[in-house]
Amino acid sequence: MHKFNAPPDWPEPPSDSWRPPMGWEPDPAWPDAPAGWGFWTNRNGRRSSGPIGAYGAVDAGRIELATVDPALVLMHS
């Protein structure tokens, strides 16, 4: 399970289980996230790459890998 980690000075998400819907973008009036900010944490509160396709997720490498060999099953925590 991934939890969205809002940057400092952004509003808190409406609930602990809230995830930005596909295509969501932060309000342009909000300040930029600090450089290298981790938008996602795992169930242990550690930085995570996030769900594929979600805002702030780090997934470019995982998508590339899937296109190289579609038989691969991608798993991460």
C-alpha cells in the first residue's frame, strides 16, 4: 500500500487513504515541492516509488522494463 506524502506547505490530503486521481495536478498557487521530494511512502513509512501512473510516482524505469519483456511481473514495495 502506498500513501501520498504531501510536501510542506501543501494542504493535508483529505484522508490517510487518499490518492490523487489519474491526471490530478497540484493547485498552481501551492509552492513547489522541495527538490527530490518523495511523494509516496510505503506501509512502513519509508520512501516509495509510488503506484504506476500516479502523480509524483517514479515509474519510468518500471514501464521501460515491462515493454522489454511483457512476461515479467513487476513487484515492489
